[in-house]
Amino acid sequence: MRIMDIIGTVTLSRCHPSLDSLVWKVAVPLTRDGLAGQASGREEPVVICDELGAGIGSRVAVSESAEAAAPFHPQTKPVDGYNAAILDQINL
């Protein structure tokens, strides 16, 4: 699981039918430096699935890989990143 900042939304004109009801966000993974507010701690943006309603500027915990598809079991969905939690506070 990685901590990320939401920086935008994704709008699809067409998608696979199994993804029809999902909301997609653009998120930036953060390293420890990024959590401390340094620009050098921000990695390349990724697209994640968000069912929790995180807004732009929200800090979220994202599960990736096989764990990202686990919330949809037994259905199969091609998801690589899933917003598992909206974080209110982080103490370093």
C-alpha cells in the first residue's frame, strides 16, 4: 500500500463494460520526502479506481496489483490501483 495525493480526474468516452460504474482519479505516489512537503518526493502520476469519493487534494492510501482487484471479488475487474482509504492525518 502506498500513500498518494489526488491531482485530477479521468473521463472515459468508452470503457470495458465491467468498469462502467467506477470512478477514476489521477494520483501522485509520495515518498517520505513527499509526505514532508518536498517536491522531490513526488513520483510519476498513476490512475486509480476510487469508490470513496476522494477529491482533488485528498491524501489517500492505495492498494496495488492483485490487492487492488480484491474488493471486487468474485467479479473480475482489470484494476491496478484502488483507493482503500482517505487519510485525515499522517504523523512522521
